[in-house]
Amino acid sequence: MQHESNGTVELDRTADKPPSSQIARNCLLTRARQISRVLTSVYDDALRPFGIVAPQFSLLVLIAEFGPISRSDLGRRNHHERSTLTRNLRPLIAQGWVAEGVPSSDGRSRPLSLTHEGKALLKNAASAWSAAQSHATRLLGEGVAHELMNIARKLPLRMV
């Protein structure tokens, strides 16, 4: 059984159930990752004809909105680990959708920006994204989708 205390969900421990059983049924991380995988597959399916997957498309959008942007700022903005960000950027750069600029004055940062081809991809894939967005909203329900967006807006930028 669950109860709310100080705004958090806590579990009542019972002697007849092992902790793994309660965790399996009530883990926020597990549920969030399940939802993420389902939503990712919805967007991946829609974007597949354009040769891009959802995590890469998200990076294109962020670079379009905030670029030129350093890798570290992009990673902080999207809560990416460095290795994950590099893995997702590599094909975007190889396809010619993202360009790395001239190193900054400190010599370490090479700002990322969309190329003409990257901007065209975003424009061409916008209707596929819109269809995936509608599908995802139907799956979650309008209220849940709206609340999920509100939760995401409140997240702090990643500090590392």
C-alpha cells in the first residue's frame, strides 16, 4: 500500500512481501523508463523514413533553437552524459546535418549549428513529428501529456 508523506510516495512495508516485489510494482524510475521506451518507439517509427531516430531529432531541434551551442551546453540542456551525446551527434555530423564551428578562444569548445541540410531535414520531418506527437498524446491522454510537459519544464539544467 502507498501513502503520501511530504509530497513523496512512500511504501508501507509488509513482512509477507520481499522488497523487490514492492519496488517492481512501485518504482518511478522503472515506470518512467517504460514510458520513455514506448514514446521513443512512436517517434522513431514516424521519423524512420527521414533516416533519423528520435534522440537525434531532439538534438537537431535543440541545436536549431539554441545554436550555435557547445557540446557541454547541449548536454546540460538535454540531461545527456558526454558519451551518449557524442554517440547521438556522430551520425548527425556524418550526414552533414550538424556542423562543428571553429574552436572558441579557449580552444576547447567547437560550437554546433545546423547546416542547410539539417534545417531542411527539420522542415521536411515536421509533419512526421506532428503525427507522432498526436499519437503520443492519444496514448498518454491529453491531461497526462500536458502534465508531463509541465514536469519537464520544471527540471533544472544538468550541472555536470
